Amino acid sequence: MSQYIEVEQLGFRYQDGTEALVEVNLAIGDNEFIALIGQNGSGKTTLAKCLNGLLKPSSGRVLVDGLDSRSTSIVQMVKRVGYVFQNPDHQLFNGNCWDEIAYGPRNIQLPEPDVKERVAEAAGVVGLPERLFQEHPFFLSKGMRQRVAIAAILALRPKVIIVDEPTTGQDARQSIEIMDFLVELHEKHEHTVIIVTHDMDIVARHGTRRPWDFAARTLSGRFA
Ligand SMILES: Nc1ncnc2c1ncn2[C@@H]1O[C@H](COP(=O)(O)OP(=O)(O)OP(=O)(O)O)[C@@H](O)[C@H]1O
Ligand SMILES: [Mg+2]
């Protein structure tokens, strides 16, 4: 049976010749909670960006919902797989939280009433209080900025959401809050959640596949 995401013999080479991914094979089904682990520079972020079409394969292929990322528009890809940047500050560029969350729905040219509905829904899911809607993301805590970044992705209602290093740079309490929130996204809102992380405690506590299964069954190439 085909899986929601299928990665076959994926290779990715940056313009300067860096081979970031070599023969990666991976399959992700509906409603999984997965941790993608690997050393610094092993290609986690590159892989995540290939999964939502921000980067196109140099070789092999990525199929999402049966669509080949190379021949599918970025709009069609981001509606299916959302990617929250490793550093939310690289993602947030609008003058206030509301516009930030509205950016994606506006970009796919939804009518304004639908945009409003999407923003309200996504802000509700991440627990962004209304009093912060007009606030500049810059003035929020890092934890709250991350929630805005996640809301901006959720507003496109992707089936899969990839969050790159969600707990890096957060203290222990914030890390627990973020992880609880991601678990809720998975359990209550039925998103497939993929976290990219170095934190093995998190992997042990939350992954739905054991890391060794993940390494043995789904990845080849430079991940191990
Ligand atoms: N824009 C780029 N141009 C050239 N090489 C790059 C670029 N971005 C990443 N790389 C290289 O590709 C390889 C994989 O990088 P990537 O950022 O995907 O790894 P990562 O596992 O996410 O690392 P980290 O744990 O530090 O976030 C590394 O060797 C990195 O230096
Ligand atoms: Mg990375």
C-alpha cells in the first residue's frame, strides 16, 4: 500500500557541490509522530525541505500524496506538507502576528473571509491570545514566536507538519510545552508530525517508531 510520503533513492547536491543527501529511502504514513535524528550537518534540514518541495531532488524522487515534488507546484506541495524553519526568526517577516499567519492563505489567493477563518483557527490551535494579534513577532518570547511560525504553517491546513529543531534554544519548561503542543497537534488534530531534533530524550518519549527501526527500515545513505 502506498504511503502518504515516499522518498526513493533521494539525492540532493547544493550548487557549491556539497552532497547533502545520498540515496535516502523513507516512507511516512498517515498520522505518524516521527523524530528525524542525525548529527550536525547530516542533512536533516535538507531532507525536510525536500519533503515539502522547497528543494527539488538532484536524483531520485519524493512523492507526496502521490504527487512527484519535481513536477508539482510549491503551492500544491505546501498545502500538503508544512515546514517550520529551524530558527523561526528566519520565517517571520510580517509586521504583526495576524499578517504573519494570514500570509500563506493570502498567497494561495483564498478570499479574505476564508483567510480570516484560517487565521482564527490556526491562532486558536497554537493558543495565541487575541491581544497579541497586532503585536510584532519580534516582541514575543521565543516560545510564542515559534507558535506564530507554526500557526502560519497550519493556516495552510497541511496534512503533515515538519518542525525543525523545535526545542533548540528553549529552556526545559518551554521545551515540554512545545512538545505537549506538538503531541496535541498529532493526537487531537490528526496531523502527521515530524520533528527534527538532536534531543534523544524527546525521541525516547515521543517517537511512534523506535529510532533503530527508523534507521534500519527507512533511511539509508548518510543517516544511521
Ligand atoms: N545552502 C547551502 N549550500 C551549500 N551547502 C549547504 C547549504 N545548506 C546546507 N549545506 C550543507 O549540506 C549538509 C547538510 O546540511 P543540513 O543543514 O541539511 O544538515 P542538518 O542535519 O540540518 O544540520 P544541523 O543539525 O546543523 O541543523 C551540510 O554539509 C551543510 O554544510
Ligand atoms: Mg538543520
